Amino acid sequence: MNNNLIFIIRRISSKLFKKFVSYFFVYPKRKHCNICSWKGGLFLNDQWHKGVICPRCESTVRHRLFKAGIDQSNNKDLYSCLKNKKILHCAPDKCLKDFFRSQSKSYTTGDLLRQDCDIKIDLCSMSNIKNSTFDVLIIFDILEHVGSVSKALEEIHRVLNKNGYAIFTVPQKDGLEISIEGDATLSPEERTNRFGQWDHLRLFGSDFKSILKNNKFDVIEISEKNFSSEIVKKFALKPLTKSRHPLATNERKIFFCKKVF
């Protein structure tokens, strides 16, 4: 049996299992998805973490943490940062597309390789987008893939309107203070061993907030620590248990970054 067929069978089996859980494991209603409103007894596991995937919309911790930041935050800027705005959703997360579309004045999706997006974009060189075009850029788990973080942040800053927001998530290794950089010369095996995935070029540390500030952004950082233990448990804003994988991101963070000059 060839690898492509095995991959297809696994994908089909995974989707069927998720549908089964979403329909039959609905009691007791201990877990709530704040994105698709599913309620049930458990969230599913991913490769490294237990209890993190919504069986209906497949949202993960970062998606629900972002939504909690918008819904639960006392910061008025966060609450209104999407309302009637021009949004560019990069490498669009399926579970959030309807939400962004409902909030926005206009909603555009973009990606370098995917064929299901409105425009083709390379974050390091968005020559097809004029200055100050968008109010909001959504960039979830993308910067670890790009050739140059500094070039990407420069371009993101350029295409944002005055007072626009870029909203980021990135993998951050537990306890890592300084981000680790790689390059395209590393083999897929070396990238997997060093950064956790074959197509990652770096692993971010706790200095990511400083990197954003140094590239002309004011930063509001949101993590599960911003919420009560009841909210964290209800929406699964962190894994059930910490992963023991040495490269795991056990505490997700959302970075709401306002453009400054």
C-alpha cells in the first residue's frame, strides 16, 4: 500500500472518528467550544497533547484562546479590533473563517501555496498588496515557516493601515528564552529534530514579544493566565496535561500587535 493511500485512509478515519465523538460523546457537557458552540464530554488529542481538539470544528487551544481574548477581555481595543474592519486571514484556519467573515467589513484569505484562497501572498514580499491596505492581518503559526522574520514583519507593518492590528501565534518551546534560528540548508530531518516539524525554520522563545516591539508594534499578550480556572477548563485553553515532548508548546499565547511608527 503506497504512502498516499495510507494518508487518505488515515484522514478519512480521523474525520469519521471526530464526527462520532461530536455526536455521541455530548454528555456530560463539561467542555465547550467558544467558536462553533459544541458542548460535550471531551476534546480530542493531537500528536503531542491530550484534550485539545474540538471534534466538530477542529479548533485547537490557540483558536479558542484567541476567541476568549476577544470575548472575555476587558480591553476595549481588543473587543473592537475586528469590527467592520478589512481583514486579511493568512493561511486561513477553517474553524475561524466564518467568525472573521461575520465581523469584518471585507474578508480576504491569502496563502503562498494553497489554491482555496483569494490571493497568493508571500509574507516576506507582498508586492501585490499596496501600502496601508488592511486593518487586520491574522497570522497564526506562520512565522516559523518564513524565510526571514524581520522581512515578514516589515511587510506586515507596511500593508497595515494606521492603528491596524496584526494578530500572531507562534510555537514557543517551554523555558526557551532566546529564539533559535535555522535556515533552508537544513534537511527536513534536522528541522524536525531541532524545531519539531520538517518545514519549520526556527523555534521561538519568550523573546518573541520583544521581537515584535522592535519591529514597530505595541503588543498585548494573552495566555490562559488571563482567565479564571473555570474558563480555562471549560474552553480547554490549555492541554489537560503538559506534553513531555522537549519541543512542545504547553502554554499558548496570542499576540495582539498594534502598528506604531
